[in-house]
Amino acid sequence: MTEGPVDPTTTDAWSRLTGLAQAPRADLRDALTTSWVEQQSLDAADLHVDLSKNLFDDDVEAALLALADEVDLVGRRDAMFAGEHINVTEDRAVLHTALRLPREATLTVDGTDVVADVHEVLARVYAFADQVRSGDWTGVTGKRIQTVVNIGIGGSDLGPVMAYEALEPYRQDGLSCRFISNIDPTDAGQALTGLDPETTLFIVSSKTFGTLETLTNARLCRTWLLEHLPAGSDPAAAVAQHFVAVSTALDKVADFGIDPDNAFGFWDWVGGRYSMDSAIGLSLAVAIGPEHFADLLAGFHAMDEHFHTMPAEDNVPLKMGLLNVWYTNFLGAHTHAVLPYSQLLHRFPAYLQQLTMESNGKGVRWDGEAVGYDTGEVFWGEPGTNGQHAFYQLIHQGTRLVPADFIAFARPAYPLVDEPEEGERVDVHELLLANFLAQTKALAFGRTADEVRAEGVAEELVAARTFPGNRPTTSIMAPALTPAVLGQLVALYEHVTFVQGAVWGIDSFDQWGVELGKQLAQELRPAVAGDASVAAEQDPSTQSLIAYYQEQRR
């Protein structure tokens, strides 16, 4: 791996890409040949990925692969997998890939076999999950647990809740999860509504056991528990039986009232947004069981192996990441849509927002020098076909270039059939897949003015009914949304994010940008509570807003 980041704009490949971006590009109607589709249809584990409807050709691909070579992307990838401290601002290894290594693997980092550590924690997670699922773990009054409430924020919430929703068919009957993340008291209030304290278990997920939102919500839940348990319940026993922690700060865990034996740790080489397959996934392991959680980890590992070993021209996350650089730095795209044609993945775009934007929303390279080029993309999306009736208008006919990833599965979780009063029975999943295919076709090929006229449209309406086409999409398909496939999807985007960060020469694994606002919130809290002296120290806008709040609150 190179010692410092290469400024990608100084490379020969960057110059070639700049020229290629300015040259006329072939229309997708002409470029999308059978041989091109075969060349750009790739398999990675269980995922089938069609890149052929993107705005690139052999010359662009060759220049992108050359750019990867010139910034030593493979060297940085291999350094990550080897446990080198590529998170330079925090002097840490980046080893979320170690969380899913098989038990027989070995990886020594800083003198420790991290695989052995991972599987020791996994064994404890699985044993606890089995206890809850079997009913051996009960509440303080002896009733079995029926609801698990995960209390966390950021990576301690977005991953578990996304996966819990995605893997709904794999959940155990009679056992459900709820999630509290926002410091808005409405979040906790709504999550606790209707729960039976005797059958509720809380998981407090905070590595340092000091996150403001998580600890505030944990205290709210502790108060609620003690106020609603039957009279005479022992408070210390109740907290010890109804609360467990995912944390490494055992002293703070004990101070809260949680038995340190019921705390599940992880490591500083796991970033929060990369942690759902660590003990942070405890709520998910309880919900779907250890066997399915192990399948999830195997899916992650399968994509890791693909990214780590496949040659560049066949490496799906590498090519997807380079295409994102092409769109961001050369074709002027600012956003990226992720459009799952699966209702179970309705939280997947939100999960990717943290993964991609917290990782690559950086304005300096890892040596501290300011970048002189765009970094990061705004990721967004909703499930199809809902999005079709909301924002697809902009993607199809708007003035902005929006690369889009479409995700679909061959086998549905719920194979339902529509039986209209007139006409043939309709497999509803096939109707969904027809929409999935139609949208990428429409975005690629559009509809010309002559084609619109041929339909008999009045001339004054032709322009409004014309679709320009040449809108880039990637199609990702898999046999079904299983735990293994979900793991592959998440790891795919983890590595896509890595590729972009490596090209841009930024540290994708710190998140200093989230800290300033948190610090200022602590400083402002007395002013919001009525301390006039602190309020007087604020800027005029903040003073005015505090005054408005206090007047309305009274």
C-alpha cells in the first residue's frame, strides 16, 4: 500500500476520463448489444449484477481500472483485510470483515487473534439468543420474554432495524422487536406503548455506554419498567433481569444496574456503521435465531471473498464503486438512488445513507490535505413501486443525472395471486418484476419524439411526452431475500463505499463531522432550560430561537 494518498486528479487515468466525459457518448439504444450485456453481467456469490445499462464503454472501463491501479486501490484493499491501521485519524485497523470470518480462520492484529475473539463473543450471543427464544430467560416475575427493545442510535440502530424488517419471514412467532433511537421522547413513548413490562427485555447498545441519546432513552425505559412492574418487584433484580448491554464499558454497565456478565463487547476496529454483524446484532440474533444469523454472516463473508480475490474486470463492488466515481467526478451526478423492488427492504436505503455518507462525506484526504474534487454521494430511495408514484418523474424527465441501483428477487416471500372479476389470474410478484424490468428499460431507451407522434399524440404535447433515455441503472437480482443474500447485499455496498474512498484518498472510517453538533448540544442545553447567562453568549439567531421556544413552552 502507498504511504500517503495519491491525488487522483494527477494521474494519467484521470486525464483520460476527463477527455472521455467530454466526448460524445453512444446512445444506449445502440450500445446495448448482446455481447456488451454478456460482458457486463456478473455474478458475486448469489447476486446477479447487470451493469450494461450504465453510461460507459470499453474505453471508460479501461480508464477506470487504470485509475484504480494508479491510486493503488488493491494495495489499500489488501491492507484493510490484513488488519493494517488504515483508519489513520484514529490509528485503528478496519476489520468489519473479521466479524464474519469462519471459526477456522486466523487473523492476528496487534498481537491478538481477532477471529478467536469474534467467535467467543458470537458464542455468547448465540447462547443468550437461545435462552430468550426457548423461554429459559424470563422476566423478574418468571414470564417468558415476548418483546425485545433495542436502544441505540446510528449504527447501533440502523443495521439491526433494517435487517429485522428485511428478514421478517425468519422471525420466531411470539417474539418481536421494537427499536428506540431518537432522543425525541416520542420515539420511546411510542415504542413502550402497549408493552407488558413483565415480558419485555431491553438491549442497550453503546460501545462506550456514554452516547447521549442511548443513555437518555435507557434511563427512560428503566423508569418505565420499575413504575409498571407489579408492586413489590425488587428494582435491582428487575433491571438485572430485563436489561442487557452491548458495550465494552463494563464499569458503566454495572453502574446502570446491568450485570456485566450480560454485556456483549466488540472492538475499536469495528466502526458503528459496519457493526450490525457484531454483537450489535444481538436483537436480530434473538429474533431470527443463531442459525439464520450465521447464514447472514456467511453471506457477508462470501462477498468479502469475492471482493478480495476476484480480478478487477470481474469484481462487482470494485466496478460499481468505480462507476460511482465516474458519475460523481466526471458526469456531474450528486445523488444516487437505491430502489429495492422488495417491501422487506424498505429500510435499506436509510441504512445505506449512513454507510455511504458518513464514510465518504469528507473534504480532506487521509493525510489532512484538502481535496480538490467532489467526494461522496447523497444516497436515497424508496421501495418500488411506491417510488414510481413519487420521484421517478425526476429520474426519467428531470434535468439531473441520477444513477440508480434496482434490486429484485426471483422468489417472493409472500407468493400471492390476484383474481380479478374479469381476466386471468395474476401472480402479483410477476407484476412487481415486470415493473422492475420496465423501469430500467424506460430509463435506458426512453421514447423519441417520433415514437410519441406515431402514437397519435397532439404535436403541442409531444415534447412533454418524450423521454430522453440514457439514464444509467444497475440491476441487482438474487434468487430470494434470505439471510445470506442480505449479508451479501450489505457487504457489497460496504466495499463499493471502500472503493470510492480509496480512489478519493479519504479516510472512510472516521466520522468527526458528527461530533461538533453533539458537543454544542451539551453546551446549549442549559440555555434551552432557561439559563439566561448561557443564552446571552449565543449568536443572535440562536438567542431568538431559544426565546421563541421558551415562550411557546410556557
